[in-house]
Amino acid sequence: MTAFQALDLPEVILVTPRRFGDARGYFCETYVKPLYAANGIVADFVQDNESLSALPGTVRGLHMQAPPFAQAKLVRVLSGAIFDVAVDVRKGSPTYGRWAGARLTAEGGEQLFVPQGFAHGFCTLAPDTRVAYKVDAFYDRASECGIIWNDPDLAIDWRFTGETILSDKDRILPRLKDFDSPFVHSNG
């Protein structure tokens, strides 16, 4: 049976789909809308994305899109391994500025659900890591925003101690204290 586990931020959910193995390998259902919805993952996914990072220590994030183009994400690893992170950036949230993370591997098949209102990023832990993720809103360049991956106020333990590799865009993202979040926590 597919396992669903809320992390330290209860809206961020670690999913481990059940695999059915035999001499040929395995089969698993990586997304079943009614099952996921019954376990707190309610999103109308409209686009699938994939990235390849050649070297361990590649950090992608912390990214998000502002409303009305905010995106929830369902992330999984096709080859290699990552440490995947979500940061609550919803103004008024009791967990604002806190992060939750999980190791996702191709071998384990784990997935991480990152809801709207959370910044998302990951660090690759193996060479030639391919990451796939579903999103519930289309990409909109004008809505892109983010937080610097190594913000000392967040103190994220990326589970990697070597040299990190970043895009030019990710090097200049602001710290959380300098970020005017477009997200507001809803009490209902």
C-alpha cells in the first residue's frame, strides 16, 4: 500500500508508492488522483517537468511562483538521489520560515508533495540525477521568485558538504527576511 507521511510541516507530505516486483523488475503507480486526494494531496496537475544535474552538490532553488501562478509540486527522482526541501513562506503561518526535507532516491521511489505557499529546492547527492515533478499551474516567468538556498536564518542542512553548483539566477536570490512574500496563510 502507498504510504503517506506528513513531515515537520504537516502540509508537506512524503509519499512512498508501493512497488510490485518480480524477476523483470518492478511496477508501481506513481500517481492516483483519488488516493492522493484522500491523503491530503489535492492538486489539479497540469504540467510535468524534468531536470538533469550532472554533478552531486547541484542546488536548484529555493523557487516558487507568485499567485495567481503559484504551483504545488509532486517531486520524484528518476535516477540518482536528492535532498528535497520545502520552506513555509506564508505570512501569518505558525510555521512561517521553517523548513522540512526528505531524501528522495530513484531506488526508493519516494515523492515529496510541496503545496502552494512553500519555496522548493533540492540538492543532488549523486551524479547524473534526474528529477521529475508535476505542477498544478503552468510556468510563468514574470511570477518567478525565490529565496537564497543558504540563508543563515533558515539553516537548512542540505545533507551535502562538498562544493555546491548554482545557476547565476539562484546566486542572487534574497534572504527570507528581505523577501516580501506574496503568500498569506489561510486559517480555514
